[in-house]
Amino acid sequence: MIMSRRSALTLLAVAGLAGCSATGETGAERPSAKPKITVGLTYIPNVQFCAFYLGLKEGLFRDVDVTLRHHGEQEGLFDALRAGQEDIVFASADEAAVAGGLATVATAYQTYPAEVMISGHASSLADLKGRSLGIPGRYGSSYYAALVALKTAGLSEQDVQLTEIGYTSVAALTTGKVDAVVGFSNNELVRLRDAGHEVTSLRISPEPMLVGPSLITLPDKAQSPQVRAVIDGMLAAELRAVADPEAALAATAEQVPALAEEEHRRNAKLVLAATSKLWRGADGEVSVAVDQEALRRMEQFLAEAGIRQ
């Protein structure tokens, strides 16, 4: 799940998508001799997808005619990809690994975004013992992150109360329904701190054990020039967004009408700042490289946890 998939809906949910067709696609009617390629984006348009909006607006996806397609709420992450309706999906690589038969060709978030957020002060993940930890459910990136965090802390599921709270992490934590939640550093953490809540956010592991939002495709398309063009375009757009955040916000505003309102735009700016940090590698540079060792550790962990065959 990218950024917790539906958890992003709570940040900038919108009723409509400006500049898109009824199918949730953009760029589909532009005449071009370039090869056409459809990129799937999960669910409701959001500033976290700004690299794609900006890349399309400024022509950064060179040598391909890109169409962006947001998924319907009831649609599986990889259904359209497998059905041939999409060529690439922007989704979390851990979810792709669990789904199986897919290839991760570029990683947008060089830092995995899910963290454990504990109300008040905490010194380590071991402080979760005897407490309740909220997750959307026993599936997807948040659940995998919770299991990694427990492994890091030397705890088992019997040591904590894993509580399924749906996509209500902020409300559940701030009202005391749970003691901690698995949230995303560019979503829930932004909202919690912006609202003035005291929260400690802890990385789930000292070294990457899961791989987050990435470009996912079918193995037989992984080496195609069209896929390479999308990878290069995403990198170019991320660099452009870092250099000119206002341009990224303007491109997003064309897809998210709510950004016309000052408060929504302010929130989007905070999310963009947090997201751009995740684009940077250990050297501080924006990168879309795939960490093959992290993929290996992830696949091993998911298999040991009984989640992936």
C-alpha cells in the first residue's frame, strides 16, 4: 500500500478530480506519435503523487505519452496491471512482493515511510510491551511494518495488543483508543505534529526491512524503453519538485481542487516537505534506485512471517 493507501484519503480527500475524464485518467486525449503508457496511481489524488502531476504537466516523461489513472476505491492494487489496463503501478513494493509475479523497477521512497507513533514520550520500540498498537487491519504495509517493529523490539504479537482501527490512526491515537499506531511520516505524523499533539515516532528497524512506494510492473515489461522513460521522468519530476515546491503544488492543485483553500494548501505544503525527505537516499541525494539488499531482506522477512510463500 502506498502510504497506507487509504490513509492518504484522510489528508486531502476530494470530491472530484479536475482535468480528468470520468475514468480518472489524465492526458488520454493528447495526440502523440510517442508510445502510450498508463501509470496507475492509488485512490484519491493527493500531493504525495505530485511528481507524476508535475512530470506530466511539464513534459518530463520524455519519449512516452503518459496517462495517469487513479484506482477506484474497491479496486485491487494490481488488478488493472494484470489485466493489461495499466503498464506500471505506483505502489508499495512490499505489497507487490506479497502479491507475487511482479517486478519493482524503481523506488521513489528511499526511506520506508511507516513508523510507530506512540502517544507521549517513548525511548524505544520495546516500550510497546503491554500497550495497544493500532493498525488498519492484518494486511498491507502497516501490518507488515508492525510485525517488523515487533521483531526489532524482540517482542511477539502476544506482548502487545494489535488493534484493528481501520483508517482512523490520528483519531484513535489522540482520543486514547490505542497507545500507539503505525502511521506514515508524510501523512499521520505531519497531521499529529501540526495539530500540536505530543508524539514519539520511531523507525521500525535500524536497517531497511521493507521497501515502500515504488514503480511496479510485470516482469516482461521491466526492461522496456517505455518503462525506463517513466523511471527517468519520475526522477526528473522529483528533482524539479525539490527545486520548486510551488510548481509541484500548482500541478497538484490542477488535480486536487481542494488546494484552492488556504488551509488545504498549507497542509499539502507540509506533506510535500515530508515526502521530499523520503525521496533522498543515505547520501542526501534524490534517487529512485532499488535497494536490492533491502528487497532480499524484505522477501525473507515476509516469508518467515508466513505472509509470502
